[in-house]
Amino acid sequence: MRRRAVAASATVVLGGALAGCAGTGATGARQSSYAPYELFTDRRPAPQVTGTTLDGKSFDLAALHGKVAVLNFWQSYCAPCRAEAPALQKVSAETKASGVRFVGVDVRDAKEAGKAFARTFKIDYPSIYDQAGQVAPAFRDVPLTGVPTTLVIDRNGRVAGRIVGGTSYSALRDLVTKIAAGR
């Protein structure tokens, strides 16, 4: 997959498993060596993603075809996930009218802890409950190396961008806005 990184990016593959808290140092602060995001020029179709949300509803990513979909992989106990949650919720609210839909993927977490996380951060978009960790490996063309990781899927159902590690409001908003504009 051909990528255009906005800045230099470091990626570590962790044996194919989604590991915790990518992009952080010992203090939980974002490492400066990570790119704010990657915008892909050679876009591959997103895999089929289905599951059950934390509130027990069925979810199918294919239902979002024609919209920009933002998938954020998180865990309730991950400090960078907690730090980025307000930015994700804010960008979700600001971009919903332009056809952008956010979906969380709560990875290898206790269901009640995931529900508490969503309540604490007032997350109003759905989160797939992925206790078995089956969603991340489906993204073979764009490996997910840890949480948090955010993928942005364009209106044609192709993976268009990625943020590895915690994100900021400005980086997330910039990436989502570019992809929603067709870039």
C-alpha cells in the first residue's frame, strides 16, 4: 500500500496481535517521532467488519458505505485512549452533518469497563465490543500495531488514513476533513 505520511512515522509490528497503548512513552505522552497521521494514496478496500456494540446492537461496517467512517480502536484502561476520547467525540459531533460516522472498537476489554468509559467521556457513537480481538487482524493491508489506533475509511469503502497512537483534535480533524473532501 502506498502511503503519504504527513511526517516521519515509526511502526512496530507486535506479532500480529493488537498491543496496548501505542505511540506513548513511559509517561503516556505522545512520542514526537510519530506522525500526526498517514494519508494513503494507494487505498485498499476495508475488510468486512461486523459485531455487536457495547449496548447489544448489531453493527455492520458495510452499512456506512457512502459515508466516511472513522474506526477508533481503544481500551478503557489505556491512558492515551482516555486522553484522546474528548477529541474523538468533538470531531464526531462536528463532522456528522457532512456524512462522517465514528465507530469505536473496544478491544480485549471487560464489557462493563467499556460501557463506563463511554459514559465517562460522553461518547455518543457506537463501539463494537471486541473482547476476542477479531476486528483488528482483519485489516491485513493496514496493520494495527496497538491501541489507540484510528483508521479513516473513505466514501468508497477504502482505508484512506491512519493515526497510530493517541491523537489530537487538530490532527484528527485535519485528516477527517481531507478524506471527507475527497482527498
